[in-house]
Amino acid sequence: MQIEKSQALNKRAQRVLVGGVNSPVRSFRAVGGEPRLISKAKGPRMYDVDGNSYIDYVCSWGALIMGHADETVVKAIKEYSTRGTSYGASTELEIELAETVIKAFPSIKMLRLVNSGTEATMSAIRLARGFTNRSKILKFEGCYHGHADYFLAKAGSGLATYSLPNSAGVPESIVKDTIILPYNDTDKLGETFENFGEEIAAVIVEPVAGNMGVVQAKTDFLFMLRELTQRHGSLLIFDEVITGFRFAYGGAQALFGVTPDLTCLGKIIGGGLPVGAYGGRRDIMSKLAPLGPVYQAGTLSGNPLCMAAGLATLRQLNGRLYADLESRSKRLCDELKRIAEESQFPTVINRVGSMWSLFFTDKDRVENYFDASLNDRELYSRFFWKMMENGVYLPPSPFEAMFVSSAHDDSTIDDTVRAAESSFSKTGNAK
Ligand code: HOZ
């Protein structure tokens, strides 16, 4: 595989970008070796600057449910861009996107659009604190809610990837109000609410965690969260930045039948352009400026190109598309499990719809961050590089989710299975 151009660009990047990247996981440090610089992508495939082609299971970290450069999305961006790229004033597109989201998520009565998932979650916390007049928030180990200071403790994604329990630069005084519990642990949850229930402004949770690999919340855990928050006057915030529109039109809350007070969205609703959103109960959202005293604003919020790309994506989602995503993702994961077993690699594959991950572990199940952290990183790295050599691009970290898009057709899945067969056979011994 030729990689000279990527290597040269990496050298250039190291001089001007921190670690050569603009987001740590992209540096490939977790898997060793050098990142490939991407020059274009179409459908399920990405192409690097040296012309190598990869079937992509990162899909812009879940944003690209229609695959790369989807024709409808590209057309919408092209068409709208001739009318201007940003006004700092409202447009009809923002209303349309909000209406579309509200129709899909019955728990959301009003929405605020922002520019990223991080902005959505940090603003939702401010709003929850403003609404309840309480300070404490509760989050779960291995869940990642973006990089606002008070979330950066025992978080997933890049912190898990680089084994950072928390981030430097976050004063103790800021995280003192963050309570952290193990995911899916109903006993600890009950105890915590008994002790601090009246002080907790909000519980924030990924209903399917996608930042310690994919780990699904148990239904009784989610129901308990709903019951306890209601009883103690705390708000329940679902971080559906990854799961929103991923496996059902109404997100994970539709799948599990649990209704949060606030929901955070991002990724898919921007069709691959930078977007975030938070919304929920009308009485809570009405506390936000200009209606209420909780402040949050943004120059590029509701940017028309992002709205156009998001709407062009959401309009294509339907039951048929989700059914296809489910069956192709299931076939892929079943085949990977079979190959791993035949090759005598102990693995757990967690999958919810079209998001999934592969843990190299002796355990039977991966249900929380502790289980996920037992993933054999060295084995993952070896497998990752064999898959790269065989033309499949997996996340360069064992703690990130993998995504199937509607562009991953049956033949793409077949190609991936063949690549996995060859990769497992060359990954060496499990131990
Ligand atoms: N935190 C992102 C995935 N969960 C990574 C974003 C990126 O590196 O592009």
C-alpha cells in the first residue's frame, strides 16, 4: 500500500496542528502508525491522498447515515450556497428542521439549534441548572457528552482512548458538582438519589452509549432513571447526539419507551455539516433567552447550509431504510462473530441497529465502562491495521462506535466480510 503522500502531509501537519490533528482520536496514536489523509469519499468508501480506497465504518463518527456525498444532500448544499452561507438572522429552514425534529420526537416541544453536540449538552446542563436552581449533575462512566469542563471525568471517547481519567485544566471546583456512577448500575443509582436526590439538577445519559464502544442501557436502568428523576424533581437529559435518527426516527427514546425532559441531538440532523440541538418540555425550554433568564447564543446557530444538509438527510429516512440498515448491520455483525470464533478470538460484538462495536475480550458481555476497558487494545490495533490493509477503515480507537450507512449495500458488506476473514487469519494469536 502506497502511503507516501499521507506521510508527507502528516509531517507538514505536525508542524502546524497539535499532534497533526484537530481532534485527538484522529491521530491514530491509540492504534500506532500514521493516519491516512483523506482526499474524497463517496457512498460507503473513502479515498486517501495516495489513492487507496477504504470501506468506511466511521462515517464521520455517525453523522453520515446516508453515506458520503449523498446526491440529495450535496444538491441541497450546492443549491442553497448560491443564496448566501450565513446571515446572522433567521430563516425558514430553521423552522422546518425544528418542525421535523419535533414531529419525530414527541418529548421535544421546543428546540434550540446550535453548532455541535458539545454545545448542545453543555447548554442543556445550564438550562437544567437554571430551571431547577440546583447545581449537581449526574453522569455515567464511559459516557461522553462532549468536552465541557464538568463532563471531563471518567468520560469515554478520546479520554478513554488515551486512558485519561480526567482532563488537565479543569479546576476541582468545577467537577465537584459532577457525580459519576457506573453505567447500568441500578443499586448505586438508588443509593445516590437517596443521598443527594434533592440536590441533583439533572442526570445526563447516552441511552445507547457510543463512546466506550457500543453499550446499551438496560431497560430497567432507564426506567429507574426516569422514575427517580421525576420523584426528586431532577431533569432527565438523553444525549442522543449519536443515537438520534440512527436506528429509529424517534431515536433511542422511541425504542425504549422512556421519555426524557430534554434531548440533545447532533450528527445526523446536520447531514455531515456542523450542527447540534437541544430541546424538550415547553416549560423548561421557555427558561431560555429571549423568553427566560438562561443565556445561550451563537453566530452560526441554525446556519442555512447545515439546515439544508440536515433536512435533505432527514427527508430520506423512513421505515424501509431503517429495516435495510438493521438487516445489513445484523448480517455484518453475525458474520464477524462467526469469523472471530472460527479464528479463536474471544470477542463480544455489541450492536444496536446500525451502530456496533467489536471488543476483544474473554467476558460474555460488555455492559459498562469497566467491561469495555478490558478490551484487548493491542489485539484491536493489530486487527485494525489488517483491516486497513484489506481496505476497511475502522475507528482508530477501541472505544469508538462503528456505523453502517444506507450506502453500505450488500456487496459492500460482502467485501467487508472477506476483508475480515483475511484480517483475522493474519492478526496472529489471540494471546
Ligand atoms: N469524539 C468524537 C467521536 N466520539 C471524535 C471526533 C473526531 O475525532 O473527529
